[in-house]
Amino acid sequence: MKRYISMFLMIIICFVLQTTVFSKLKLTNVMPNLLIILTASSGYMYGKKLGLYTGFCCGAFIDLLYGDVVGISIFIFAFIGYMDGMANNLYFRDDISVPLIAIAGSDLAYGFMFYVCHFLMRGRLDIISYIIHVMIPEMIYTMVVGIIIYKFIYWLEGKMYPPEEVPLGKGEKAQSNTP
């Protein structure tokens, strides 16, 4: 339960940062998607349930405050969180390459699903231009910012849930790696 509450607080912080600070820090008319970083990271680190929860909450914030139709962003973010949660068994605490791949893939999936739901359904068929001018620059910018946010989530995980030492039972000896 503590993880869900802390994740909800991080969602609020990232949403406020994305809509205020990072909207002023646009590069090539795109900004990093902090909510995708948070959704991908939580799914990858904690599994399908927390990834789905994070995606649902992030999508709900976007839909309720900025969306024309409630449910599109909820579906997209929840799908991304669940899919990243399926890669939870690949989670290694010291490896940064797999989470960056997950963040990049999640941002591309978000960009493609956003294009399909908001542009393709309205007859705008110039997907190549959208990929080159919006999706790729946003993915790169999101990956750069994602390194910082992922490291912060990793640090916060260590502070909130320190690894527990397993006591040895009666008659057990500590194993050593030396012969």
C-alpha cells in the first residue's frame, strides 16, 4: 500500500512538472513525457499491477484535465504500464540499459497510439512526418530525462524499502565463494 501512495504522489509531482516547468523547456517543439517515464519505470520495476495502476492514474490526469474524450489516455497509459510490467522479470537493479529501452519503446508506443486515436481517425494520414518531427525527437528527449527520473526512482526505492538481511537458521553456515 505504501508503494501505491508514494507512486500516486510521484504521479502528481510529475504531472505538475510536465504541465508547468517542462512545457517551457521545449526543444524542437517537443517536451519529455514524464508520465510515460513514470509509467514505464513503475511497470518495469514493480510489475504488472503497479504499472497498470500508474498508467491508469497518469491517463486519468491527462484525460480529465486536457482530454476531449475520457478514456483514450487512460487506455494508452494503462496498456503501456501493463506491457512494461510484463518485462519485470528482466529487472536488474544495476542495469540502466533495459529501463531506457523500455522508456523509449513506451514513448514510441504512446506516440503511435496517440497518432492513431487523435489524427488517423480524423483522416490525417501523414504518419511519416509525425514520426520524424514529433515521435523521434520526443523519444530522445524523454530518454535523456528518463535517465534522471529512473535513477531518482531507483534511489527512492532503496531509501523506502532497504534490502533486508536474511538471518541464518540454526545449524546453517554462511556460504563463501572461496574454495
